[in-house]
Amino acid sequence: MRLLLLVSLTLVLTLATPFAQADPKSASIAWIDANAETLKRVNRNIWSYAETGLEETKSSKELQDVLAANGFAVEAGVSGMPTAFVASFGSGRPVIGILAEFDALPGLSQDAVPERKDRPGVAAGHGCGHSVFGTASTAAAIAVKQALASGAIKGTVKLYGTPAEETGIGKTYMLREGLFKEDDIILSWHAAPVTAAAYDYSKANVSVKFRFEGLPAHASTSPFQGRSALDAVELMSVGVNYMREHVKEDTRIHYVITNGGGQPNVVPPSAEVWYYLRANKHADVEEYFQWLNEIANAAASMSRTKLTAVQVDADMHEVLPNRTLAGVIHQNLEAIGAPRFTEEEKGFARSTQKDLGSLPMALSERVEPLPEVPQQGLASTDVGDLSWFVPVGQLTAATYTFGAPGHSWQIVACTGTSIGEKGMMVAAKAIAASAVDLYRSPELVKKAKADFDEIRKPLEFVTLVPEGQKAPKAIR
Ligand SMILES: [Zn+2]
């Protein structure tokens, strides 16, 4: 019985291999097409698990199982995070790393239907499209592995399972623990409303929690004997809201109160507020972070409470764009083509646009032109830190409604359907094809490294994460 189970499991997990062709690029692409059904199943599973940061046990295992079944050596639980892993195949240089993310977002429960509808009993959802992200990257790594195993190309491929991207934790601590630094090139992608080679900066972003301690007391009979830690949090927010007027326009400051006390008749003895502070350049984040700290200290003085902790969980640098890698990826995207959608899929997406105003299309079906100069993105990612140590090439593939906001129910809905999976297939192929180009051309790798040196050399890497700090065990 057990043997039978083992045999059938192997059959399920060992994917079809159309690798007789001579050209490793078209063979890699053919492998991805031949295994489309398995990849869709992996996406649907991760999508339905909808596990949030550092708790992605089943999602991480889903990817690890497919990689192990396809001949990768998988090291799980790396860098002090149970859901972080590295899967490797091959030997020698070049070493190409591919990034996979799989964390969902809290508060984004949504069914795979074209109107706003919670999934009963589920609190989180893939509002950033990380189920298709992780699956496509894994597919690309396995497709590349087939080409390496056939002898058509030489080198090493590593698939990094990077948890808790939404809070910038996974890659930050994997990098601090020494991963990635041996890689020659890192390739990644992201779910998006459009298909494009990414030639842009992201914003830098520090994630920091401020904890205050006061004194508990009956809020009605003896308030004069209490000191409210919640007052400190509120005063800090007032201070930060005045600060906003006098920072550079590209700065973003947002917060949630993670502890605001227990109930109104007890003066809150402890309180915590969690801030993201972003700017286009990390140097500005460093400066404004000091300002934030001074406001926190002032709020403690005003409320006669104590600022007991300033906990920096993550500090993401802006992504440094790479012209050569963007060019390689763009060429491959043009050759592969953007996803094409059926009328039914367009109808689904159009229904999700109901509250988004007038939009020119339901779903994008073209590859965007490669910009002449790097653009400036508005989001942040822990991919940024890696790009300060290794040349990073990225792309986006149309996986959801055109015009949908980031972190929205529309993204959850689409990535749980064939819409997201069509973009997923394009992303997998573009990463695999670009990797094959890089394995085949030492010149390209050299050129990407020269681009990297040029942009990186004048910059100093400063992190606000205290030295020696280990990965947190939980997000909050
Ligand atoms: Zn994301």
C-alpha cells in the first residue's frame, strides 16, 4: 500500500519532460507548456491556502515538493525562518538565482468570482498575486534545470523560496545570513496589470514598531494616577502628520496601531504603533527615520510615558535597475508574447472594474515598450536589498484587471482563475528563456555586472536593522 502510494505520488510530482530538442530555450518553454496543468494546480493550492507571512507552511511545501520531485536539492528552513528554502541544481558558474514569493495579505479574503465576495472562514488572500509569482518562478527553475541536465547549458540554478515579502522580512534576513551573495545574476518577476520588462527603481522602506509603556489605572475613578501609552501613540501620529508637510514629495508614511489597549475603563499601560516609512532613496529614509524617532521620544515626554522599544523588523533598499538584464528580458517577452485572453476572461475582468471608473481595457494583451531611462516605482520590495549585491533582472506579466489597485480584491479574484495563470505561464517562460540566454553568453553576464558596478559603486549600503538581529518569529 505504502509503495503504491509512493509510486503514484512520484507520478504526480515528476513532470513530463519534452527535452529531446537541441535548442535549450525552446525546450525550456516547451517544458513549461507541457506541464501547464500541474502548474495551475500548484497555483490554485497556494491561492486557496492564502497563508500570511512566516506562516506559509503549506505554500512553501507545495513548491518544495515539486522541486524535489524534479531533482533539486532542497534545503528547508534556512536563515531562521521555517518557510524559507533554497532549491539548487547543477554546479559551477554562472549561478543564476530565481526568486519565489508565496505570502498572502491579511484582510483580503476574496473568492475567485468577479464581484466582491469573502471566502467563508478565510481571513487572508493573494492580493499581491504571490501564488502565481511563486509558481511561475518554480516552473522557470525546473525548466532551466532540464536544459542544464541535458548538457545544453552549464552552471547552477537556485530557486529561493522567500517568505514574508509583504513585510520585507524574507530576503532581508536570507541576505543577512549570507545567501544570494555567490549568485552571478538574480531573476524575478511580479504579478501586474501589464506585461513588461522592469527597468525601474522601487521605493526604499523601513518597517518599524514603536512601543510605549505607561501606568494602568481605573479610567474614571483614578485617571490622574494613570499614564496612557495610547496617548503616546496618538501624539506620535499627530506629530508625524505635521512632519508630512515638510518631507520630500516622494516620501510615504503609513501606520497601523497594533496595540491600543484593552478596554476603555483601563488606562492603557502599553501600546504599539507600526510604521512603514518610504522614500525613493534609502538615504532619505535614513534621515526621516531619525525624525520619526525624535517624534516618538517627544510623544513619550508629552504623555509622561516611556518609549520602551524601537523595533526595526526590515529595512528595504530601493531596487537598482539593470539595463542589460532589462534588455534581455524585454527581447524574450517580445518573442514569447503577452498573454492573450478569451472573451469570457475579459468579461470577468470587466465586471471587476465596476467601481474603478472608466478604463481603456479589461486586460492588457501587449508587451510594454522598454523605457529609455529607468522609471520610478511607488512600491517597495525586499528584492531591493539583493539588487545592491547582485545584478537583478525583473519583469511583470499581466495577471489581473487593468486599472485594479495594488493589494485589492480584484487581484485575489483574478489570480485564482485562468487570467492569473496565463500571465504566470508567460512569466515562467520569460524567466527561463532569459536565464538560458545568460548561461549561454558569459559576455551578457559580464555586461550586466558592469551595469551593476556603475550604479552601485557611488552608493553606501546602510541598514537600519541592528547588527546581529535574527529574523522575527512572527509578523505581529
Ligand atoms: Zn508582491
